[in-house]
Amino acid sequence: MEKEKFLLKEHSIHADYENIYSEKCINLKIILENAILSGNLEVVKNVVKEAENAQYLKLIFDEDLNIQRLYIAATITSFVEISIKKGLPQNIGESSKRVYYKKIAYAKDKNELISYYFQIVEELINATNKYSIQQYSKLVKMTIDYIHNNKFKPIYVKNISEALFVNRSYLSRRFKNEVGITLTNYIQKTKMDMATELIDSNLYKLIEVSELLGYSNHAYFCKVFKQHFSLSPREYCQRKA
């Protein structure tokens, strides 16, 4: 009888804990979702500052490491979907999600996992603010889609203007006016951002990265990379290591 009372009490405590844990997780998720929707990095920074003192955060982050992994992976999936709806190109969101999953899976401990969590949310906000295409004209949106969908091929302004049946000079001028950088620079930047992802994956040699991104001349790829990051691809690898 005493044993049954003990088990009932334990079950009751566990049930209460689960309800509180779920509620706190939902509240945190809502806070971070709103930060992504508003593009407000300060919200995330404030949550990070509170992490050591806020009881609701302690409750979430004191959980078992594997449960944390599942919770964070699920919320990141939701955050990426929100970012895509807000204007982040889908292929960027999906490729970023794979990188995030890898970070979550290989986090060595809770502190590293939590650090990744907030870092990922900040990256999503920055990427969404940076790539958001909702405010652009239909022509510029189509141009951006074309670039991201063809980043593994050689791309020139001529290719885009022909694909969209528009005058090349007009397209270049319209793109610069709306996006704030030249079309050529946007193409290169898209490829260079992808280059860092491929390098960070540790799956490809540098020569393979340049070939994958449509650069037949590896020296030219290195030149463009250095223009964007002030580091050669080899220096980038060394710094990363």
C-alpha cells in the first residue's frame, strides 16, 4: 500500500513536471518565433543574458541532453519554416537546416548545445533580414530565385536576362536600385556563401568546391573568395581549424 502511494505521488510529480516543462518550452518558442518574425536580434540577446537567472530557462536547459537535442531540432525546423514564409529563399533555408541538424547532433554537452541554439536563431534572423525578398518587384524576385536555383552552374547576367526575357541593362539597373548591390556581386556573394558551407562540411577539397560552384578556373574562384572574405580559401580553412 505504501509502495502504491509512493508510486502515485511520483507519477503526480512527474505529470506536473511534464506540464510545466511543456509550458515553458512553448513560451520560449513563442518568444523566439516573434524575434524571427520581427527580425529583432535584441530579443534573442536578452534571452541569452537571462539564461543564467531565468527559472523557466533553467527548467528547459537542465533536461537530459538527448531530450534537449530533440526539442531544439524540432523548434529549429519550425523556425526555418517561419523564415521561409517571411522571405528566406527555400533552398537556403533547407540547406541551412541540414547544417543546423549536424551542429545539434554533434554538440558535446548542454552548454555547447544551448550556445548553438541561440546562435542558430540569430543566424536565421540575419539570413531572413538579408535575403528577404518580399519587398522586391516580381522581376527582382524571379532574378534572385534564378540565382539560388542555379548557383551550382556558371551564371552571368546575360544568362538571367535571356531566361527572364528582359533587357540585360534594364535588369541590372533595376536589381541595383532595389537590392543595393550589383547583380554580378549578388551572384558572386551567393556562390561564396555556398562555398563556405561546402568547405565547412569537410566533405570536399577546395578544387572540388570551385568546380561544384561552376568555376572552371580555380585561381579565379580563389580571387573572388578573397575579395569577399579578405581570406583565401586555404586561409579560411586554416582559421576554421
